[in-house]
Amino acid sequence: MQHISDLFPADPQTAANGQAQGSLGARSVREIKPLSPKSAEFLRQKTQAALQTLGQPEPPAAPANPVQPVLQLAFSKWDEDRRGVPNPLIRGGLFSTRTSKARLSFKSAKIASLSNADILYTGEELRQDDLSVWLAIVHLGRNRVLGEPIYFTAYAIIKDMNWRMHSDSYARLRNSIDRLKVTSIKITLRNERSGYAGSLIRDFLFDGLDEAGKSSFVVRLEPPIASLFLHENTTLVEWAQRRQIGSKAALTLWLHMFYSSHREPIPYSVSKLREQCLSEEKDLSNFRARLRKSLETLISVGLLVSYAILDDMVHVKRAVLNRRLQLA
């Protein structure tokens, strides 16, 4: 039987805790793709600026691989409380608000989006729980070179997302990672004529539950996914607010991400918001009632200070955030 340690070098922190020492999942290991020249140059400049701020010399560039992209250096304001997420992923229906048991299946489907990007998606329907999992994994890997293994236990990531500690959550996590792996997404930024095509997760390995109820994972992201985090395309989201909302309030979670990505949100119609979040609510009046309840929750968690629905147009006022929360 193969083990995680046979394919990936041991992570110093997890190895010390006896983690990530189990059987190999049915996932192939592929050659890592290089970043595009534009993405590489952006991250090189950001990394150099970060090192200068820290008073450290810029490391010499290796001729064969001159850039080692690390998201934390590119976005120094990204910390435990504020998590980075590309705007195209949260300004439309890629991660829907649907909650019915059966998930939709997409094949090269154009996803509704209010960002400056066109999105084509193939795979099983992604929802807000999948977004939480992806955000938590990317956060864990923010200090690593993209494409390097990200080690974590199921216990740690479930706790980070504020899911309940239950066997159902372990199964939910594994199923979500599997969905994120078996995806094909093409995001084309309209203004820059650039984008990303690939999977949200490159590959992963996992161990079954041990006697202590812990399961270990090793996940890798596609290095070119860094292109989604460029310039104004990234939002720093208040993670504590998302945790406070809870994992079952799908519409509230979607609205939280959507309005977090706008410094000064413009009014949108109730029907437009229903369309963008891929709501399964057929009756607009029922959706409007749910929308009001969700907006009230966003006020209580501190994202909004007020809202109004006038002539079926939704007006919201964002809370004034500390400067460290400005978009990267």
C-alpha cells in the first residue's frame, strides 16, 4: 500500500504531530504548470516589495524558475481574520445558494456573473459549503509556493469553518474536496484579456479516520490559479463574519461574499440577485422575504449598517472598515 509520504515530502509541522501518514487516494500526480508571464511578473514585484518592507533582501532568482509565487507575500494584509478570494468566484452563481439534496450537473455552462469576467464551468454544482472549504484550504496554503503540498487534518479545517464536530462533517468535507477536484473552470477577464483555465484543486490525498476521529489531507492547487488574485480582482473577506453566519444560511453567505467584494455597492433588483445566486426559489415574493432576513443578518454581523428595498431595487450601505480591510 502506498502512503502520503511516498509521494510528498513530509511537512515539518504535521510530521511532528504524526499527521498525514496514511493511504493514497485514487489521484494521479501531474507535472506542475508554470505561471503566465503576466502573473509571474506581478507576483515577483509584490514579493520584492514585501521583502523590502520586512527589511529582507530579495532572494536571487533561479534561471529555470525565476518566480516562486506565495500569496501571503503578494497580499500582506491577508491574515487569520481576513481571507483572500478572487472576485469572479463570488460575484455570481459559481457557488450557488441551492440547498436541495440533488445537485445540478454542468457541461461548459456559462455561469451568471456580475464581475468583469466570463465564466464557463463543467462539473457538479458547487455551493457555499464548497466555497468555505476552498477558502480554508487556500488560506492554509497562503505561505507556501503554489503547487506545493498543503497539509491539514479534517478536524482543524472543520473547526476553522465552524462546522459541527460530527462524522457527517468529515464526510461533507471529503465530498466537497472531491467536487472541487473534479471541476473544469474557465475564467476570462474581459478588461485584461487574460484569465484562468483549470481545476480549483489540482489533486489531493487523504487518510481515513483514526481512533481519535482525525483524518489527514494533502492538497495541491494549480500554480496558474494565482492569476485570479491579481490587482483589483481580490477581496479580503472578514472570516469571523462568515463563521458567525453559519454553514446553513446559504443566501446570507452568498450575499456576504457578494457585498464584501464591493466598496460602494450599487443598487440591484431583487430579481437580478435571485438570478445571480442561482436561487431555487421560484416565487419572487418568497425570495424577497428571505432576502430581507439575510440582509438583517448582515447588519447584525457587522458587514452592513443599513439596507432598503425601494421599487424592488436593493440599496445597501457598507460598514466603514478599518483601512487594513481595503481590497488588495
